[in-house]
Amino acid sequence: MRTKKYTRVFRLFAWLLCTGFVLHGFAQAQPPPPPPGPPPGPPPHFVNRANIGINDTILVLACVEPNGDTIPCSWLEDEYVFAKMTQAQRKRQAEWTRLRNAVYVTYPYAIRASKVMNEINAQLANVNDKKKRREIIMSREKELKKEFADKLTKLSVYQGRVLMKLIYRQTGNNCYEIIEDYKGKFNAGFWQTVALIFGSNLRQNYDPAGPDRDMEMIVQDVERMYGVRRG
């Protein structure tokens, strides 16, 4: 920020420096001055470092502070320090990488699930007949199976758990509640039993300020990357 803020100051300094060297070279190319008087010395800004004493003044770059003060300033080269990670750090990095990869894989499915739920709810808004409602849900279920069945079956159990959390994030309902709303309590209970057998849980909620803080950070990073806004 400081470099941008004082670009004009540094451009002026560079212009003066270059102009001084050009004039110095031009003076050397001219005929020698008349004998009387001492020969002209180097330009005021030119410093012959070979003849600098411990008490001599050396010109340096200057920075103008907001209050108007001009102070000498310089920039040190970056220095990088590398060290071996501890076992805890390696474990933390592995967990973060695994979670990040799972979010990248499953986040598009969560977005799609949210969109489909909104579409189904819009279709069912004015439909009171149970048979008609079931037909609408079944038709959309067939479409979704055709579109996603093969892809979703390739997810690992861990990725499935991440997907369920992301669905809750997008819809405000866990997967058990969604199945119960559309397919009834029996189907919800059946699939909950299956999920528990495979080490998962359809009742997973989402707490972005608690246990799911890392997931929320990754999701927000993905949303910034793709320009996604939560409605």
C-alpha cells in the first residue's frame, strides 16, 4: 500500500537520479573548464561509497508519513524459515485436505438438491390430493435417480456424511426430515437404520460456528471462487 501511495514521490526521486547521471556524463564530454577555480565536483546526489567515512551521510529512500513527516525507509528481503511439521500438524493437514476434497466433490450435489426441493415444493404448494402429490414426487425421484444414481453411489461414506451436512446447510433440514416429508416416516426410519449400519446418520445437523467451522470456511472459499450467493 505504501508503494502505491507514494508512487509519485519515488518517480520524482528516480527522475532526479537519472537526470543527475545524464548531466554528469554530459559535463564530462564537454571541453575542460578554464584553469582558474577548482574543478566541479560530482552532483550533490552522487555518493562515491569507496570514500564514505563512518560519520558521512548516505542518501536513502524516504517515505512520507500521513502527518507530513519524511523519514528514511528501506525494505529488507523476505526470509523464509522452514521446519518439519509435528505429528499433530501432519494429522491436522491430512484431515483438512480430506475435508476440503470431500466438500469440492459434494457441494454441487447439495446445490442441486436445494434447487430440486424448491421446485418440488412449488409444484406441491396447491396440491392437496395425496395421490397427485405422490405422483409428482415419484416423477421427480425417477429423474433424479437417472441423473445422479451412478454418481452418488461412487461417493465414500465420509463424502456421504459431508454431503448430508451440506444439504442441511442449503435447505435447513436434515436428510431424515426431508425423507420423512416426501416419503413418510417408515421410509425415513428404514434409511436411517441403513445409514447407522454403515456408520452414518441421516439426522446430522450443521453448526458453522461449532464442529462444522472448518467445513464452513471451505464452503465459503468455494462460493467466493464461483461467485455463489446464498439466497
